Amino acid sequence: MNPNHLKMIKDLGYIPVGLGKNKFSKKWLTDKKLINISKKNKYYGEYTFHYWLWKNNIIKHNDWIGFCQYRKFWLKPNCKLQDKNFIKLNQSLLKKIPSDIKNHEVILGNNYYINQLRVSKFIKHNLKTMIMNPRLWFDKKERNLRFHFDMWHGKGNLDKAISLLEYKERESFRKFVNTKVAYNPHNMFICKNKKILFRYYESVFPWLERCEKIFGFKKLKGYGLQRLYGFLAERYMSYWFQKYNKFAIIKIHFKDISDYY
């Protein structure tokens, strides 16, 4: 985030969170005080903030709580998007939980279908695998989440990480990535209450910490590897919330609010 975005974020009715190396005023929430892993931000992404929320028990209410990202926002359901100016964008974004979703426990972003990517991308990043498994050229079901992760975030890394999951999740998550061709992207989710959110934290963070023992940080170079822990969490997030909660899907809109600054 850019510190200059403060007013716009508040005008949207959202709580501003500043992460990374930029200096943010006291009007922002940050992950640098109390118990924190802020030094891991370039590897964990927004999960250093989630860790801070969890370990310091920051959330005091037990009502709906959700997260969006820089340049990514929740849209109102059935909304005809208008973002030509900031006022129109503001009117299009989700501010309240729709009445027909209130009986759900979690809201996730619309599916990102990785098997719909152009074949040229697979050839560029994973040609050897394509040659060894000819079905990948013709059968889109073969282009699953594991194949996609291998292509962008290091071949075999997802399998290594799954081997470190707690036993009750290990095989079902392995099945998920080997059979699914879409996931809920951007580590964006909305939980009905703090209990659901913290149950997720209690599962994902011990796993990521175990992953640090085999992946470390020093060798994580380039965008696809540097934020490896955030990408692992992104895939696990889709699996975990879908497995344990009644979930609804809401569309995510991409918009850089710097365009209005």
C-alpha cells in the first residue's frame, strides 16, 4: 500500500493496513508491534498481518470480518460495475453482507480457472512436463492445481509442503490439488465470526512454519518463489474453507485506486 491512499481507503469505509517497508502513520494498522513476523513480509505477503491479528488476539468482536487487497475489492452481488471515478467505484463495492448470504459461514472470491490459460504459457514455463504427459495438451482436466503450482512456484514444492501438513489434512489436500482446476484467488475471504477465522489460522500457520524448515528464505528469488508461503496459503485457503464451511462466492474486482489519486 501507499501511505497516500489513507483517505481513499477510509472513504471506502475500510480499515487501512500498511505492510512492508513503507512508513505508515498511526492511522494505519501495521504488523510491526507486539508479537509479529513482519520481517517475513516479502515472503508471506499479507499473512504477516493475519499472524499479528491471531497471535495478539486483536479482533475483539465476533461478527463478520473480511479482507481485501491492494487493487482488489469485493463487488456487490449483481452490481453493474462503475469505476470511472472514485465515487462510482465506492458505490459498487461490498459494504454489508447481503441478506441471502447471511446463513453462510464464509465468502470466497470467484474461481480462478488455471486450466483456461493459453497453452503458450504452459509451454513457456513447463514444457518438459507437457512433453512427458501428452494428455496435458488436449485434456484440460489434467492441468490441475498441482501442475499449475509446479509451473509457477517450483516443481515439486507443493508436494514437499503437503508432506508437512498435519495428518488429517494431508491426503485430502493432496487430492484437492490433484483433481481441482480452479481455486479462490488472492487470499481474500470473509468469515462470519472470529472463531472460524482463528480455526483457519490454527491450521495454516503451524504448517507454514514447518515449511520454512525445508524452503527457508535465502533461495527464494523472483516473484514466483519469493512469496512461496503466501502462494501455499492461497491454495490451502481454498481447500480449508471449502471443506469445513458453508461458503458463498462473490466477484472480486481489480482496480488500482492510485488512478484516482
